[in-house]
Amino acid sequence: IMAAAATRLISRLTLVTGGGSGIGQAVCQRFASEGASVVVADISQESANETLGRLQGDLRGQSHMAAVVDVSLSFVAAVDVVLSLQTRYFQPPSVCVNAAGITQDDFLLNMEEEQFDRVIQVNLKGSFLVTQAVAQALVACGAPKGSMVTVGSIVGKVGNIGQVNYAASKAGVEGLTRTAAKELSRFGIRCNCVLPGFISTPMTDKVPEKVLNKMKSLVPMGRMGQPAEVADVCAFLASDDSRYITGASVEVTGGLFIG
Ligand SMILES: NC(=O)c1ccc[n+]([C@@H]2O[C@H](COP(=O)([O-])OP(=O)(O)OC[C@H]3O[C@@H](n4cnc5c(N)ncnc54)[C@H](O)[C@@H]3O)[C@@H](O)[C@H]2O)c1
């Protein structure tokens, strides 16, 4: 059941990477329900289209689209997406959520160089490329405000067995976001990071039952989170309700690893 917050994002153009699944998909749905036009960007066309088909679109001026993009590819790929939006909507997105992400778990002692590189490439460099392309477009067109949201992880703060690559990428995303916040404030662009704990998505479906039960027992609230519970925070950070918040990291963890 959707909270009453209603239409905070009316007439906002929003770009959501990783929008085809899990947290990104929930963000797309929440943004659409608040009146935004949503660009569902994902490496998987099928997933992006599936999300697109689920979006509410009956509010004023709403027009959604799916875009196939590999965020890790290159600066050119990220700029291409932003340019194609500007062609269609005559403006760059003023809200960007970087939810595209992958895991390739292994113990430090066994991890292959390629596994390390790939996770950094998608999670960290992908967030850099997309954030940079959107910020450049916003600054170039003189947009009065923008909100960038990155998806880090609580694991970036506390570490996690089997995830040296992932934890490093997510710690990097936080540092990137804080720095972007400092540099972009003077252009009216806010940048914040959400740090989910254990959320039920296709990503965590891969984790063995035994490990999930162990994890659940560590969560003070006693359960995994739902993608919509992360999406609610993203909608807050995207909207003017958070107008004096920038450079923040918001934990959405049910109390896991309270520090
Ligand atoms: N599920 C959790 O418990 C959890 C916890 C903390 C952080 N996160 C982060 O939240 C984000 C979303 O995770 P999720 O659980 O929804 O995972 P998910 O696997 O359900 O969704 C990730 C989406 O990203 C897309 N994607 C992957 N690589 C891409 C690329 N190179 N370019 C564009 N799109 C790409 C996938 O196709 C998929 O649709 C990730 O950044 C993840 O690290 C998840």
C-alpha cells in the first residue's frame, strides 16, 4: 500500500539505472506513482520493458520510456542515454537514481582479478559515468535544481565475508557521492546515497538459505527489507522534502550493524 505522499514528483523527469529489477524497479514504480516521468534504464531490454509495463501513467504530463544501457561501458554510453532523453523530452533528467549493480562473490584468498574488476566497473565506475553525464547536462542547460541518488550498501561500511570487491565498490560509491555533493551544491544539485541492508530481490535470491537465515537473525527488526522500503527513501531524497539534505548516507537496514 502506497503512502499518502502522492504527487511530489509531478513534472520531474527521472532516470533510474538498474530499473529492470529489484530495488531499481521499485524506485521506478514509486516515482511514477508520485507523478514523475520515468526512464527505466537497464542492461536487459526485457527487464526494462517489464518494469515499463508496470508503471502508472495517468498523472499530468507523464511519459515513461525504457532505455537499454550498460552503465559500465564508457562515458560515451552514459552521454548517449542523456542525449537521447534530451531529444525526446527537451530536457535532461533532474533526478537520477543509480541502482544498477552486481555481485560476484568469493573469498579474498580465491577471488580472480576479473571478478574484482567487473564489480568495480559496474557498481563504482558505472555510478561515476552516469552521475557525471547527468550533472554535466544539468549544468549545461542551467537547470535550477537536481537530485542524484546513488545506491551504496551497508556492506561498504562494515565489510562482508565473500565480498571484498563489492564492499570496496560500495564504499567508493559513498565517497563519490559525498564529493559530488560538495562540487555540485553551487549548481543546485543535491547528491545522496542510500545504504540498504538485506533486501529481498533477485540479487539476494542467489544467497544460500542458511546464510540468509543467519543474516536475518542479525537484523534487529527480525526480517529482510522490501524493495519498496528502499524506494520510499529514494523518493524522499529525490523530492523537495529533502531540500536541505546533501552528501548524506541513509541506512535502510532494519537496524543491521548500527554503529
Ligand atoms: N538486495 C540487497 O540486499 C542490496 C543491498 C544493498 C545494496 N544493494 C544494491 O541495490 C542495487 C539494486 O540491487 P537489487 O538487489 O535490486 O539487484 P537486482 O539484481 O534485482 O537488480 C539489478 C539490476 O541492475 C541491472 N544491471 C546490472 N548490470 C548493469 C549494467 N552494467 N548496466 C545497467 N544495468 C545493469 C540488472 O539487469 C538488474 O535489472 C545494487 O546496486 C545493489 O548493489 C542491494
